[in-house]
Amino acid sequence: MKLSNAILIFLLTIIVSSAQAQFTDRGRFMLGSAVGFATNSSKTSFDNSSSEDSEPKNTQWNVSPYIGYFLFDNFTLGIGLDYTSSSETRAGEEKTKDSDLLFGPFTRYYIPFGDKALFLQGNFGFGNSSDNLTVNGANQNINTNILAFGVGPGFTIFSNDGIGLEALVKYNYAKSQFDLDIAGVKTTTTTKTNQIALSLGIQVYFAGLKR
């Protein structure tokens, strides 16, 4: 292939990419949701003990609706929710189930090409859950504080009417903490979780209102 032909193809690719990149132009919005699945490992530590709990097997489903605004071309900033339902199995114990709701900001940067785009997403979430737990015959209300963040690459395919079908692979880290009173001794329990999550979603890209 001649050098001039290679340069021409490169320029045409840029032109086509620019024409298709209108869905991620500055001033536009994105609105949608994703459904994800993950397995992870976690480690629990206690502030008044040097011991750590064994790592349980955890499976998790989550639904994440969010809305974003493109501050610049290909760069969006927004707010999202993350509802998570998880089940945990420990050796020799019954399976336990839990659900959490996190809220926080997210950001994305797109690299469009034709009617597709690669993107990198980062998000931060925080939340609080309340559960009743019976310890030594006494009922306690446990308030758990949760902090989490995630980052990972994704891929989306745009339709002509501004609908994007996407897949996202993300590393997530979460830290939860609660206080427990056992025989008059207050114990702070901290759990750290690492996971790789896969999610599939649909987004609608639309222009903002103009005067």
C-alpha cells in the first residue's frame, strides 16, 4: 500500500469517527442502566483481635441506573445508584443473603470510532444499611457504613437514534464497617472486598434543551 493511500484512509477514518461522535459531544446527556454479575473474595478483621476471618465465597447481582452530562466532547460526569443483592457461603455454615444501596458520582471518557466506542469508567459510591442481629440472646441493631470505588474499560455500539448497547468489565473495591456489642465489649468489624464484575447495559444519548 502506498503511503499516500494510507494517509487518505487514516483521514477518512477520522472524518467518519467525528461524524459518529455526535452522541458524545459536549452538552449532551446520557441516561440508562446496567445489570451486572460478580464473584469476589473478602476479608474481615476485628479491632480487638489480631485474627482475621476466613475468606468466604460471595456471588453478587447488581442493577445500576445513572444519568450523566457531557462537560466536554467524549467526557461525561454524572450520578448513579447501585443496588446490590449478594449471597455468601462460608465453610460449615448456612448461606446468608444481603442487599445494599450505594449512591455516588461516576465519570467516563469515550474513544469513538465509527458507530462504536471504547470507554473508561470510574465510579465512587457510599451508603448505609441497617440490620437486626441476635448475639448471645440479645437483639442488636447494626448500622453498616459502606464505601466503594470501581474502574474499568467498556465497549458500546451506537444505533442511529442515539441508543447505546454496552458491556463493561470493572475492578471493584468495597470497605464496610460496623460496631457490635458482645458481652459489654464493643467491637468494630471491618470487611474489605475485591471483585471483578461484568455488566451489560443500555444507554440513551440525547441533546439538552436549547433556548
